[in-house]
Amino acid sequence: MAESYFERFKRWYLFNTEKIKYVGKKNDKHACILCAIRDHADDVVSLEIYRTDTFIVSANLYPFNPGHCMIFPLQHIEHLHDLSLDNVIALHKLTIKTIDILKEEFNPSGFNVGYNIGSWSGASIPHIHLHVVPRFPNELGFLDVISHTRVMVVDPHDVCERLKKRFHEC
């Protein structure tokens, strides 16, 4: 009998079964999860930290590192080139603000900032969003090296509350 996908790869990865529930699947109730967050849908987990007239900053529900945030437009936009120049400028300013707050709150050594565009890049939501991921020295542990696995020891809800306070202080 052939091994299942999970049996074959369980030796190398810790699976987040909550994320598996939505990646690549259509939500019958919500056409776009980020639009549902924007609209304050009761049945959607929202980790909204800050909102402007055009963008939302949110803690990532499945963070790569503590402080991992996403910035996305209120308007449903699927392609980066559909952002207006004014929105590009506003997004850049908000990205700088987000980085400054994350520096104060988490004291990272650096950041990864970018988009996953297209399903082959890892994009799972068809609504453009910018990831801001704090990076820290000595991130690799034995699980990373031996089993190619990452363990996250942070609650994104706590991150959301910490960062909300910081954004509203600015």
C-alpha cells in the first residue's frame, strides 16, 4: 500500500492543520478572507492591528516569526499593478511605520518584506498583501537543521494586542 502524503512527509514537517483547512480551498461564505476581515465578519478570525483609509495592518494568523504582519488594501485588489500611485506611496509609508513599531516592540535584527504573487510562490489568498517578517539572530534550532521543521512559540493574538497599542500611540 502506498504511503499517504502526510505519512511520507510527516518526518520532515510539522503540519498546521488549521492552515491546511483554508489553503487552496474556496470559502462558500466569503469570496475573500481579507475582505471578510475588512468587513468585520463574525465568523472570521481577525487580527487587525491598525486601519487607515486605504489599508489594514494585521498580525499573521500563521506567523513565520513573532511580529509577522500583513498589510493589505481595503479595496479588493488581486494584482500589484492595479494599485494606484497614491496607494503605492501610502503602502510604503505604512510599511515603514510597521517596521519602526516592530523594531521597538520585538528588537529584531532585520526584516523580510515582500509579496507572494501566484500560487507557486506560496500565495494562498487572491487579495494582494505585503508580508513584513521580523528576523532574529540564531533562528535555527535543532528541528530546523535536523528535521527541516520550524516551531513557533508565539500567539498571534498576543502579537496583535501588543502591536495595536503601539500603532495607536503613533
